[in-house]
Amino acid sequence: MPVNALRTAVSRWPVLCHHQVTAAAARSPRTMPVRAVLFDVGDTLWHAAGAPPPAEFRRRAAERAAAFLRARGLPAADPAALARACWDAMEAAMRAARSGDLVEPDYPRVAADAAAALGVPLDRAAAADFLDAIYVSGAEGGKVAYPDARPTLDALRQRGFHLGIVTNRAFGGERFRADLREAGLDIDWDVIAVSVEVGYLKPHPRLFHAALDALGLAPAEAVMVGNSLAEDIAGAQRLGMPAAWKRSAADADGVVPDFTFDRVSELLDWSLLAEAARVR
């Protein structure tokens, strides 16, 4: 997503920004212990290390589109063009939402409209199935966990922290859970809040609150970990959640993380997580 669009999104959700790292550490003393660690997933716990080139993604999508259409007896002169049109429409809707009201689009409806423009009759349910059919994800899409991700999650669990996911994704449900299993990140999460299931995209507060409410915790009792200054760090800090940033290309100005790291295992040295969680 373009940096300017993300900066616009941040401006829509004001946060108390600090101009020095020391200033972030000089906030008022914490009165509530941290009990949960919430994670973004993409480029935080896993990355597309072995992703096929774009042309290969398109080839696989075209093959699956053709098979889907044959199975349903639907006419389509060019399955590859249909797959590309539906996918491009979905991504355009996501970009518009991220730079706008942060309400997750109805992707099946968007895809159905794109198909109709090509003369292919897909109702909303069929369009949802079509998107799922052409989606190349998980290990097939090159996603692998960072080598220290699972050991770090296990160590945090041993320290007594609740562990959760707060992530922006157009595909949730069993597809996302299967991707976690393939990556070795199926750790019996205490909560999983996916934007397409909740209906709002980070940095909208409702996605964070979906996870916090499920855990029965106040924002100050959790920390957020992610790679986006705009979505993860600013979104969490706006609610009063400390936030750790996995160093990436900066996508917002004036946002100072409470902790910055390069390897996931460095989280174990963060002062807020270094000791075992205190239970009520």
C-alpha cells in the first residue's frame, strides 16, 4: 500500500506521537500488568520467503478458474481474464477501504460485479467460492514462519501470557487456520481476530477490541506486535496499548514504537514481557 495512503489512514485515527524513543519510555507509569500479546501475522510471524513469481500465481489462478467454471457449467471465454478481473477488483476495494473508512469490503459482491462486467453470472455465494478457489496461499504461496517465531510463542506461553492474532486479511476461516498449521503456528491461540471476519481493518479500534473483548482484557493489559507503523503501532497506541514494531519499511511518520526489534525472539527481552505474566 502506498505510504501516503497509510499516512492518511493514520491521520484519521490520531495517536499521541512522540518525537524521541526516550519519550515513549517516559510515559506515565503502568498501573496494570500485561497479560496478553497480540500479533500481526504477515511479515511479523511469517513471510513469503519462497513466493512464486507473479506470473506463476496468475497461471495457477487461471487453471483453477477454468476448473471452477467447468465444474459449475458456467460460460467464460477467458478464465484467466476473469480470475484477474475479480482479484484486481478485490485488491482495489481493499486499498480504498484502507485509505478510507476502514470498513472491510464485501469481497464476494465486488467479485460478482467484476464477473458480471465480463458476462459471467456469479451470485454472491458463487463469487465467494470462486475467490477461494483461485487463491494461492500458505506454503504453496511461499509463506514460511520466521525460524524463531514458534519458539518465541512457546516461551511467551510458558511465561503465562495469553496469545492472540489481530490481522488484516481478505480470507479468514478455515483457509487462514490451515495456513497457520502449515507454517507451524497452530499454537491453540487464545483469540484470532481477522479483519474479514470482524468487518473492520486495522487501525480501526474495533478490530483490536474484538480480540481484547474476547480475552476480557483492557487495552493496557495487552501489547500489540506488528510490522506496520500505521496499522499495528499507531492503531494500538491510540487505544493505550504498548506496541512493538518489527522493523520494516516505514509506512507512517511521527509514530514511535514502544519497542523495536529485528528478530522475533528479541521480544523475550522486552521489559514488559521479560517476566512471567501476573494473573488476577
